[in-house]
Amino acid sequence: MEFTCQDALPLVPSYLDGELTEVRAGMLRKHLLDCSSCRNSAQDVKVLSRWFVAPERLEFAPPAGFSARVARRAFAGDVGNGPELEMAKPAESGRLLQFVLTATAIAAAVMLVSAIALRDQRLPGAGRLDAATPPAPVQVILDRLKELNRLENHDQATSRPAGEAAPRKN
Amino acid sequence: MGAFAMQPMPKEDVSLVAETLSGNQLSFQLLVERYQDRMFGLVRHYTRNPVEIEDIVQDTFLKAFTRLSSFQQQSSFYTWLCRIAINTALDFHKRHGRNPVQAVEDPELALAADRVGRGGTQVQAPDARLERAEIQKITQLVLEELPEIFRTVLVLREFEDMAYQDMADVLGISIGTVESRLFRARARFKDKLLQLHPEFGEG
């Protein structure tokens, strides 16, 4: 099986990095011999790698006594987070950050209290669910209905012409 | 397979780790001394502030010490340290609200990188008249413009000369992902280099 350009191109960097198996490397080499376009791509990767040059000497070297200090701290139980300790040092930017954080915390607390107060005003609490007058018991309502029926019957009886039979009571 | 993964761990490292675990402070100091330069070299790709570099490297070694008993000797001590150092550097940026540019490896991105990788303007090799330091400065600035995942694979491959298997171990990804990420990273690097320095383009 021969490689197409589509097969070959993604393998070019791995090939140049020496990461292809011998079989695949052989197939790619064969394709590169025949394909000038892929050969140019390989050349491009090679050229690009020349931009990555290691410094002759470290720009930021470890300070003297670094290893001894780190070992001492490790055995003293320091578990790290050096950068956080760095942040805690008083500095202009640190003070500003602290002010902003404090102001934000206060604002959040005020908003929380206000929200709770507003909610208390708008929503009825358990105590406010009581009606102004307690609901009448069922018996009272039934008695009232009977009274109304009686009055109605009485009104009909008085307005009925003489000799007409009164309606039977249920 | 990678150069680091294939080789057995140097005897000295194994011994120093064991001695450290049995309470020998000097052995740990020797381990720090052995790798401190490479750690400073690695971390400088994540910040250019010397104080921050020192803090991150120190933090890396302190974290390594607390996890030393969990160190699996299948990978090299250096590969293991790299993983801690990169995570520490990224955590440091997060804690300072400086989230590095994130990239999601979606198909669109892959296609865009592929287009860049396939052709267009070719990049020139660095001019012979450029000082080594100048080349480094240009490269560093271009790298800083790249999403973190692309910057990291380029740093591990091009500066640390790490094998794909070791990169996969450090980053916790498959070799296939290392390959594709590196491919895109190189395309992005070339694109950004030409964008910032069109004078290095040809064709």
C-alpha cells in the first residue's frame, strides 16, 4: 500500500522527530521521494525547528543555596504554595486587591441582608397566614342555611294566594 | 518509545528517592540540585518574572517531596517532575487570575491548522545575522501568543527534547493526541511567527 499526500502529511513531523516505526518511516520516505509538495512540507518543518534554540546559559538561574533551602523547607513540613505566600506579602497591588475584595464582601453582605428583608415583607410568614376572623365552624354554617331556608319559606307562604296548598317540605 | 521511558531510571535517582523517603535530607537536596536548572528552564516558558519562576520551581520540588512515596518508577524522575512543574505553573496563573489562552481541539481548529500546515507562505530559517538571544526572544514572544496546550507540547518537544511517550506521560494524553497536538502547534507557531514577523516569510 502506498501513501497518499493526505496520509503522508500528518506523519511528516513524527517522521522528522524520529517517532515513526521503521515500516511507516520507510513508506513515508518512499512517498517523499516521489512527492515534491510533501517534501516541501517536510523542509518547512525542518526550517521551523531551527527557531527553537536552547539558551547558551539560563536567563534565570537558581540562586545560590536554592537546593539546600528547598530541602530544608520540605523536611520542615512545608508542602508548597510558595506563590500564594508571595501574594500575602504587603505590596501596593496586594493592598488594592485586599480593598477590592473587602468592598466586594461588604456589598455582597448588604445585598444579602436586603434580599432577606424584602422577602420577609413580600411573602407571608407562618404567622401571617391566620385570617382576621376565624372561619365559622360547619355547624354554624348549617344553622345559618336552615335559618335562610326558613325565612324563604315563610316569605313564600305569606305571598301565596289563599287556598293554594303549601309545598311539601323535604 | 521515548528516550526517558525506555531507559531504566538512573541508579542515582532511585537511590536518592529511597534515601529521601527514609529521611535523608541531603539526598533530597541532591535531587533538587540535579534538576533545578532544567526546572528553571522549563518554567521560564510560563512566566518571565524571576521571582515567580523561583516560587513555582520551589513549589514543584515541595510538592514532589510530599508525593514522593507515590512516585512510580515506570517513568523517569524528570518526567514526573515536569508534570508537577507544568501543573504548578498553570495553577499559579489560575490563582492569579491569569488563565492562559485555552484551546479546544475541535475539528474546526484542526482544519484551520491543517490549512496553515499545508501551504501558504513558507517560513524562513532564522537569519544567520540574528544573535542567538534575538532568535530566542522572537520565539518566546510567539510561544506566549499560543494557546497553552500548544505552547506546552512545543516546549516539551523542541526545548526539552522529550519523546512522544514521555510527553504523553507528562500530559496524561495518548501518543496519538500528542502527535496531532504537536502538528497543530507547529502550524499555529508558524502562522503566529509570520503574523508577528512577516519579514520572515517567503513565497
